[in-house]
Amino acid sequence: MPRSISSLLLGLLLGSLVGLVFGWLHYPADARNRHLSDLAASYSDEYSVMIAAGYAAEGDAHAAMGSLSRLAGDDALSSLRETTERIIQTSSRGLDDIALLVQLAKALGQLSESMQPFLDARGEGS
């Protein structure tokens, strides 16, 4: 019995060591050159909602714009508008998330006709 336990522990230790060596030295994950723009659409939408929630809490449009720029680069404003309109059309997020995005779009001068009802519903119409 003691021999089988020591053999098991030795096997686990050697297997872990081999796994670490191969994982770190031979086949490391290449995440160093990744950008936020490489995110899948659903994660990009989630990140946009988080930026909008941050804006709603802090009221700092400059910081929100900086975060959007890291996500979408030079097309940050048009990307925000397109993302918000797409989410409205597809109803892929809840009303609270849409309202946050619309509030940010309004603050950054990207309010469109399709966003207006979401401002009116919250009592923030123009």
C-alpha cells in the first residue's frame, strides 16, 4: 500500500513537471500581442456595457472615451453607435444595458433616432 501511494505521488509530481515545462517553454500561450479589438463580438458588447456603466457611475466622458478607444481604436465613436444600434435591433441585451449605452452615446454626441425611445423611457428626452 505505501509503495502504491508513493508511486502515485511520484507520477503526479513528474506529470506536473512535464506539463509545466511543455506549457511554459515549448507551447506557451501567445497573449502578449493581443488587443481588445480582437475580442469576440459578445465580449466586445459586454465590455462596451461595462464602459457605459462606468460612465453612468462616474460621469467621466473622457475616461469612457479612452476606454472605447482601447476597444475600437480610431473608430470608437462610430463603433459605440453601431454597437448600441445593433443591440437595440437584435434585443441581445436587457433594457438596463441598452439604457446605459444610450446614455453614453448621448454624452459623446452619438445619439441616433433608434436610441431616442430609450432616453424617453428613462425621462431623459431631449
